[in-house]
Amino acid sequence: MRSALSHRVDPNELKAGDHIYTWRTAYTHHGVYVGKNMVAHFIAPENKSGSVSSGRLLHSSHAFKLASCSKSAAGPSPAPELSHLKSLEYYGSSTLNCSRCSLASDQNLFSCLSLPDCGFRLADSGVVISCLDCFVGTGKSRMYRYGVTTAGYYCKVRGTCTTAQSDPPQEVIHRAMYLLQNNIFGDYHLFRNNCEDFALYCKTGLLIKGDSSTGCSGQTFWKPDLGLRHDVAKVEVEDMPSFRAEL
């Protein structure tokens, strides 16, 4: 059950396209739930060590296929959280429970024993896909809120909600899966390009235009909320490299 105060959400209530976060020791880590008990998220360079299967899945018969998560001209299917995730069929049931994951610390983020490809990422990319248990670690899954009122936003802890509106789930997952398969999101930076920025972009398609010294996330507490800023532009994920090259 979702809590109005803590944003906690039961894992069984998650839907593909949800922006979730979890508390680490002194910060929050954000990601996009893509269904099948998997989360796409963006990690700092120091977390890239470990048993990461860099690029390995792309050479298997179960490789992530961009076409299978592309946006459909016919619109969303009746059950978008499952039907458009054919690229994740390798992981089997949507109720997978990775109970044997090593959850002691961030350093063990990719020591999952139940799903051998948990932790998949491209070489030199910070975008990774993990099982939900490895993403949450010893914390709890919490729901990031979209479309909150301005008054409600200022009553909340930064980095837990936004006044911006979320796009439909199929748009959100298309962006997350595209960024997983194409190393174009850039290098991790605490203030300019972090895990919350990744999830916010996947959910809204909004990027900062002009001054790129700050990102959209709650880490940039001296800037207005994403939904209240005028220096943002809607950018298709395929156009991200050219958009950033113009900055």
C-alpha cells in the first residue's frame, strides 16, 4: 500500500513506467521500473565495479531489442506494463523474487545470484538494469510523485516529487530502454547529470536548454522545480546527442 507521507509503495503495486527511489545512507537513489521486476537506473562511476556484465547480453539470443520497446504508432496496448516489454521476456515471470541477492552495500549492487544478467550495462555507460531487490538493497521502494501542486511541492522533501506531468508509460519505458542500449546520457555528475535527472528525463522528456551547468533534479535546490522552470525543452530520446551538442 502506498503511504501519503513516506511515499512507500508495495513492490506488488508497481507498474511499468513508475519512477521509484530508495534511501541509501544519506541520499536517495532513483530509477524507472520497467516491469518484470527490473529497474533501469543511472549510477556513479565508483559504482561500476563488480560483476557487471558489460555488453555481454547484447551477444546472446536474449539480447535487448530496441524494436520490441519502441513506441507504437497505433498507441498503447491494453496492458502496456507487460505487452510492450518483449525485450525483457528473458527474465520470465513478472513476479520474480531475487531473494538471494547480496544486499549489504552499494559495492554489492551487481552480485545478484538469481539473475545472472542483473547489472547489465554497455561498456563505459552509467545506465544499468537491475532486479528490483538489488536496486532497493536494504531500503524500501518509494514512489516519486508527478503533477503535485506548487504548494504541495514546497511542503515535500526535495527529490521526492515534481509539479511536472509524466508522459504515458510506453513513452517512459521507450526512453529508459533506448538509453540502456545507447550510451548517450553522458557522464554521471552529482548536480548536472545524476540518477534523478535520468528518471525525470525518462518520465517527462524534458532537458535543460542553454546553461547546462545544472540538472533538473532536487539536488539543484537553488533552482525552481522542473515543472516550474522555463529553461527546459521537450527532446526525443533519439535527438538527445544533437540537442546536447548544440548547448
